Amino acid sequence: MTWLAIDSSQNYGSVALMRDGVLIFESFFQISVTHSETLMPQIDHALQFCKVPKHELTAIFLCHGPGSFTGLRIGMATAKGIAYGLKIPVISFNSLELTAVNLYGCGRYILSALDARMKEVYLAMYDQNLQVLLPPAVVKPEAFTVLITGELILTGSAALIISPLLTARGIDHHIALPHQSRMSAAGMFALYALDPQPLEFDLHILAEMEPLYLRESTAQIKRLQNK
Amino acid sequence: MTWLAIDSSQNYGSVALMRDGVLIFESFFQISVTHSETLMPQIDHALQFCKVPKHELTAIFLCHGPGSFTGLRIGMATAKGIAYGLKIPVISFNSLELTAVNLYGCGRYILSALDARMKEVYLAMYDQNLQVLLPPAVVKPEAFTVLITGELILTGSAALIISPLLTARGIDHHIALPHQSRMSAAGMFALYALDPQPLEFDLHILAEMEPLYLRESTAQIKRLQNK
């Protein structure tokens, strides 16, 4: 049982390998070239370094968004390509829960906030056991408020955008440190362990799997505005 | 300003690169070959993948133990070797604080416990801001107790050894998930940011730097017993 996890949803990438329940490799990379140039080389490096032949993979774990549109498409295409070829399933997770899983059990409500560019943020809120309190949404920060009784911890790439707005509204909160705020591909193995599901290859499910964009792309918005 | 972080203190390894405050690479590896075969190749891979020439490094961050004796010596030798050659400083951190930093701000006391083999564990306790409550020590689990008023979270490779002992003594506690329990080289950048210190090359400090073993090696103990 060898699982490959892939995340190219943000402006950085991460891949991880788990064999029989043991994390054997993970890498994180944030360099000034695109996912199209880094993701496959990092997957190849992981497999070669760990001496895992590609045909040994039994499942792909993918972060399906929200995030960078190009990154999401590269991740989805890569995961589907490998999965079709090997007839193995793809299990997907959203980027907001993947951010929140680092803070599992922190004794507070977890507000995951990712920078969505265009003066918007992707947001979701969880309790400390990752039960969904607010499902993923794209919002304008100034139009957003949280109604909670209890302590709150803010995490993700948009934490510093959201924090002053919470403060201005008198909502006391903590902020996760940078290393707690970034997603790691291995976090998907943790999410899976919290909520296991059957790992079975299904061509239809695989074919219909799509990134979680949460909004139209900039190109699409421009096209609609020009109509 | 480019920093390399190295951890080979446990039965897994991790290297990370930070450039001008941005984490650009990290890898984690736990495969059945020794650190002597994996650590340098992973450092080389990180530098090559990120196109960082070795002479660009300005500091080395090292996890100096406690942990595997061989691993500690390989990590120390590697860090010193690079640092001597480039005349750059080595900043070191202990493995128990490196484990705890994942849980920074968790609203609980953090008990870091690492498997020390020979029916012993390495332990240290911190508050949620990583202030030291119990400094690193090697103890027999059954001889250990904690006196705290407040919530406790248990983390590290020996968490499952310590947990039933705490339960038996009526000490309520949470356990960190596996991905929160493992050290990451990038965690040293987080520790440094919490408590910055001058990064200056000093030949004497470098020469005198030693691993934090916390006890004699098995070989040393046998030698003394046979005297």
C-alpha cells in the first residue's frame, strides 16, 4: 500500500509518499518557476529517492483547491494521468481543511483563510476536531464576520489580511505561526486517517473529478464582462 | 541571506532552505538506509533544485539532539564541515523544542517525549509560547510524573509510551496527531524567529559545539560496566 500525495494548489507545492502507514518522504518547494516545471520532477525525485517504482502506487491524494487556477489544473491533470495509467483511485481534499489540519486539537475554533487575489479570500471555519462550522467560500474580507463564543485561531496565507478586520470588530484571536500555516501534502494522510473512505478505482468518479475553483477565473470574468 | 537547516537526530531526516525569510524548500525522509547515505544527497538535491550555489549559504541551523547517537554525529559533522568551509555560523536547537514548536500557541502545556530506546524517554515540557517548564532530560517513563494545573498536550515519538502512564495517574491529556508530532527542519526557522540571536561566525564556538546526548552511549555504558 503506497500512497502519493500532491498539492499544487497554492504558489508553492508539496508531494509526499506513505508506505504501509509510514510517511517515507515529503517535500515542499516554493521557487520562482511554475508548477509545470516543478511538480513532476519532485514526484520523480520522491519515487527514485525512496526506490518506489511508479506501478507500486495504490492511491493518489490530491488537494483540489481552492487556490491558483493554473496550479489546480496542473495538479488535477497530473493526478488523473497517473491514476488512469495505473487504475488507482484519486482521493481529494480541499486546501482550507488541509491548512486547518496542522492545528488539529488546538482547543480553539480554526479559521482557515487563503489569499484568493483580487481583494478576496477563501475562508472556512472548523472546530478543533475539524468538524465544518463554515464550509469553504470566497468572500470580500470587509464583508465578513464571525459569530463565535470561544477562542479562535487564524491560519493560512490570508491570516494577516483577516486579522486586523477581526481586531477592528473586537473579535479576540490568535494567529498561527508561518510553519503552522502552510499546507503540507502529508497533511492529506492525516485528514484521511481522521475520516477514512474506501480506496477503489472508479473510472466515472475519476473522469468527473474537477478542481474546486469557488469562483470564475479572471479570464472568464473578463469574458463575461465584455459580453 | 540563505539558511540551510539540517535534522538527522531521529530515525528520519529533514533538510530545509530559507532565502530572505521565505522557506523555499524542505524535505523529510524516512527510508531504510542510514543518515550517512541520505543526508548529503538530500542537501545536494535541495541546493540544486533551488539553484542555490553552496557558497551562497550564510548560516546552518542544526538539531543537535537528543536522539540517535550516530544520527547526531552525522548531522554535527555535516554542519561543521559546511560551516568551516564557508566560515558561516551554526545555530543549534534541541529536538524536544523542535517537536514542540509545531504546537506553538495551542493553549495548553506541551509535553515533548521522544523514544530514547533502552526503556527510557527524552522529555521536556513547555508552555504554549515555548517557555521551558521542564528542561530536556532522559527518564524512565514509570519514574516520571507531571505536576500541572491546566490542559496538557503530549507530542513526539514516545507519546504513545507516556500516554497510558499519564492516564493511570489521572492526568488528563490530549495527544498530537502523527504529522504534528514529527520534527521538521523548517521548524528551526520558526524557533529562531521566536528568539533571534546574532548570526556570526566564531571558530571557537564552532569547534566546541557538541551533540546533546543527555546520556552515555550504549557502547560507553557497556565499557564502564565491564571495568
